[in-house]
Amino acid sequence: MNFLGTFEDHVAGIFGAARAPFSFKKLAKQAAHEMEDQTLVVDGVNTAPALYTILISSDDDPLMAPYYPQLTREVSEFVRASAEKKRYVFVGEPLVRFMIDPSLKSGKFSVFAENVDAPTLGRLYEEERAYQKGLSGQMNVVNPRPAPQPRMSVTARAEAAPDPFAPSADDFATPIPVPKTITRDAMAAMGAAGAASSVASRMAGTRQPQPQPTAPLAQLVDVVTGDVLDIVQTRCTVGRERAAADVVLRDPNVSRRHAELTYTGSDWTIEDLNSTNGTLVNNRRITRCPLRDGDLLTFGLSTFEFRG
């Protein structure tokens, strides 16, 4: 049996009686294709990418979370076997990580292979271990093959989970367009306003008015696409994963929790949340600093004009 068949058998064993949300055979083939496309010649040696990010839907994440440690190990073994067959080398042990892409529907996925140097790969390994340890503690995972947990929303998972770490990719990645995002706080505020309006209209016997959206306190304007991201709360986390951030950026170089913007009532500040690639304000790397209208904020490879 070839290593693709072996991989399929191992994944089937991980899920057991549960059904995988998508074809891991297709996932493995896409990972191998990405590896081939991103392999570089470094000092005369074919060097394969060592970082593999698998994007999945918000609905599939809680179903797969109990299996992440085993799945990342199996995908990593498959990638290593594929590289050995072609006599490719890595800068370190291949790292596989799962992340949420809010734009994906259930049963869909994407795989990105990226080139990182050895020190960056080592940092990302530590961050991924910390993240998976947090997931294990959250779900009380004891044995190596836990039963699937009941489905819950991504918002509920974010509120119940420990504060996750912030892994990201490297500067070789190609930035992905950023979608417009409605924050969790904005959705909650709109829901509360709608409920109060409904009760009032029933009591008065009048037609229920449509809830009005919360006016933004500030905005982030993508300098490339012109897309506008509204900030509607006084404390806003910017990051890559929907379960960990209020404003989500589809940039592989952005950490799960990358930076936080805070409004005091008169002034805005920004603080980097120990992101792997750092946060820049007007092309200068910062830890924490005040913001002014028109400042340029860079997260990973994504740059925005701040309007506040």
C-alpha cells in the first residue's frame, strides 16, 4: 500500500465511527501539490516548504477540534513521505496547523504551503503546541482518541476557551483580500436592540421597526482594495481566526490574535499582542502606541489607513 492509502487508513481510524467533514484524500493531494509549487532551490538543494496551513469552515472547526493533534501529525507524516520520495529537504520538522476561514462553507477547505526559516518555524511550533494544549484543557481531552464534542457556535467556543496564542506564517505568503467583517459585539448590540423593539411594538400594536446598525467608532481602510472595516466597540482585537478576533483578516501572515485597538473616550491606542510578524504603525514596529487619524497600520502583509 502506498503512503496515500496508509494516510487514508490512519485518518479513518482517527474519526472512527464519526464521519469526516470532507475528503482527507483530496486534502493530502492538495498539500502535496502545494509542496511541489512552493519548493525552492536553496544553496543548490531542493527545499520544500515546512509550514502547512489548512483553512476550514467555522461549522467544521468544533467537530474537528478533538482530533487536531492526531490529524496534524498524520498530515505532517504524509508531507514528509511525499518530500522524501522526491528527495526534497526541509528546514525543520514540517508543521501543520488548522485555522478557521469565515468565508468557507461546511465541507470545504483550503491548503497553503509556505516557506519559513528555521527560527520562525521553531516559534510557530511552540505556539501551536500551546494552542492545542489550550484546546485539550478546554474539552477535557484525556485519551489520545477522544469522542467528538457536541456542536457549539464559534462565538461560544471563543468565550469558553482560554486566551489562544497568536501563530502566523512568514513574509513569503501572498496576501489574501480582506472581507468586510461584522464584529461579535456589533451583532450582539443589534440583537439586543431588535429584541427590545419587538417587545415595544407588540405592546403598542405597531409595526416593528428595523434595528439600526451601530455607528462605527473608527474604521480601517485597506490601502490596496479600499475595503472598509468598521470598529464599533471601544476594545477591538484584530487577528486571523474568527474565534479569537473581532476584526478578521484573511492574511496568512496575521496571527490568530495579532493586535488590539482601544478607545478611551478621547484617544485611540494600538497594542501588539505578541504576534509572530509584529505590528507596524507608519512602517515602524511597535509594542504599544497612540493612534492618529490617517496613520498606516500593517498586520502581516495587510496595510490599512486608520480613521478615528
